[in-house]
Amino acid sequence: MQPLLTTIPADVVAVADYEALARERMTPEAWAYISGGGADELTLRWNREAFDRIRLRSRVLGGFTGGGHTRLSLFGRTCEHPILLAPVALHTLVHPDGERATVLGAAATQATMIVSTQAGVALEDVARGAEGAPLWFQLYIQPDRAFTEALVRRAEAAGYEALVVTVDAPVNGMRNREQRAQFRQPPGVEMVNLRGCRPAEMPAAGLCGGLMALAPTWSDLAWLRSLTRLPIILKGIMDAGDVARAIEAGVDGIVVSNHGGRTLDTLPATIEVLPLIVDAVGGRLPVLLDSGVRRGTDVLKAMALGATAVLVGRPYIYGLAAAGAPGVAHVVRILRAELEVAMALTGCATPADIDRSVLWE
């Protein structure tokens, strides 16, 4: 493998340019784990292709006499831009400092970082290095509910500002690329936040080997709501029929996500589903989107269709693998710069100006 970059090459001008650099610095097994999708990887591909099909409408001579900005408000905090770092497990697979390096890149760009339950660095250690960067904690509800409550308390105590509850992966997808690479966590790489979690007592039989009998339900979400005053954001909503139940359960936000194409293959692209979810929500709470965002124009398109903000995953992991914290920061800066240009050329001075009128239909 190639060593970590000490300077970012001048020809790295788009986030896609980091992909080859990252692959040279990752093991084949780690590459398969991070880059692969479910089964035939159709949803993984469709996430990207759906963005490409959406065209923009340029507007000219509008004037920006009052200036412009990318700021927005999310759950009581003013964010400098609508680009968040999605939860990704085990950053230590691609960089020795793992999430400690990632959060430095987030801080340098004032990007909200969502730290995974399955992080390779303890959630408290990530928070200590945040240098003021907004942190949210991504939560997988464990069969051990007492352990889950302890995780929530740890996140609260460490200063995390929201809980992002992933609900679309009660079992792992059939990730064939990862299986073919025979991925295993290498020595020294561990999901440290899950230390001490009691192994689940598996039913004798049942769907997916009995795992689904232990999966969270809507009642668990109500239980979680009773535990904490932190905003709860559900990640993995892909059907408008789930929106009413989510709102009834007291959630504060929704992330339209197909898990980056890693769970159920042949799900539609998230950008295709987004308008249906936005309509069902009806402005009652923020709707965010992830899966497939690779350009600032993608951010604009998602916001035009009703998203408040977007999450990016693989791009910043590739930046981390190639160049550590500076790579993470550079990925966010590229996306933000592209968004600003796209806003200027479609006549949008602020996020409040972005609506469907920027789309060519």
C-alpha cells in the first residue's frame, strides 16, 4: 500500500479524484467493505445515476446586492453549510487515528459529524477532539436495552447534540463484494463503543437465524424518546407510509437513506424517493438525504426537492484514507465551493432561495 499523502496533489479538484488515491492506501478487504454495496450493487449505482439525470436551470442578471451565504439552522444550531459527515463504521480501517482524524477535518470546515455506534474510536475521545465541531451520535438500538440506554447517556454527557437512529439495517445486507474479499476486522480494529454489550440470546429459529425477533420496533422508538431530550432523527426512511408513525413517535427529523446501497439491493435511489417523503412530512420537521452525493450540484438538487441538508459518506472516507484530516477537510471544501457556484449560477443567494425553480423540468 502507498503511504499517506503529506500534501494534496494539485490535480485533486473533485471528490471523485480521491477514490483512486484512497484505493492505493487501503487493503483490498477494507476497500471492499467501504466501497461495496448489496448484492449486484444496483442501488449503489442508481443512487449516482439518478442525480445525473436531474438537470438544472440557470438564471442570470439577478443580482446579489445583499451578498449570499450557505448558512442554515438545524435543531437549534446555525450550520455554516448543509453538508454533514454521515455515520460510517470503523474509520480505523483506513487511517490509524480513525475518527480522531475525521473530526479534525470536520472542525476545520465547521461540518457536523455523525459518529457511528460502530466507530473505531470511543465516542468520548472523538468529542474531546471536536474543537467546537457539531457532533451527532448515530445509534443502533441493541438487543441489550440497558446497554443502549448507557450509550445514550454517554453521548449526552460527551456533548453530542442529536441522536441519529439507523432503522434500515436490522440485519446486514448481502454484500457480495465484501464476502468475496473475505473481509474480517483486522487486529487492532474494533467497534470500541460496543465493548461490554451482552451477546443477545438468540431464539432457536426464525427469520434471518432469529435476528429479526430481536430487531427494534416502533415501541422501542417510543422508549428511546422517553429516555432523552436530545433531538431524535430517524435514518433509513424510504417509504412515505412510515412518516406518520415516525412523527407520532415524537421524532425530530428524518434522513431519506438506502444505507448507501449496502442493505437491500434494488431499492430506488434516495433522490427519487425524497419528494414523496417531503410531501408526507408536510413541513413538520426537517428532512435530510444521503446516498450518492458526490457534487455540490447534488446538494443543490436535493435541497431543491425539499431536503434541508445532505449527508456524505464514502467521499470523506476516501479523503481520510488518502490524506487524513486534511483530506476530509478538502472533500467538504470542494463540495461547499461547488454548491456556492451552483447557487450563484441558478440565482440563489441563500439556502432559503433554493426550490424546484432551479430544476429544468
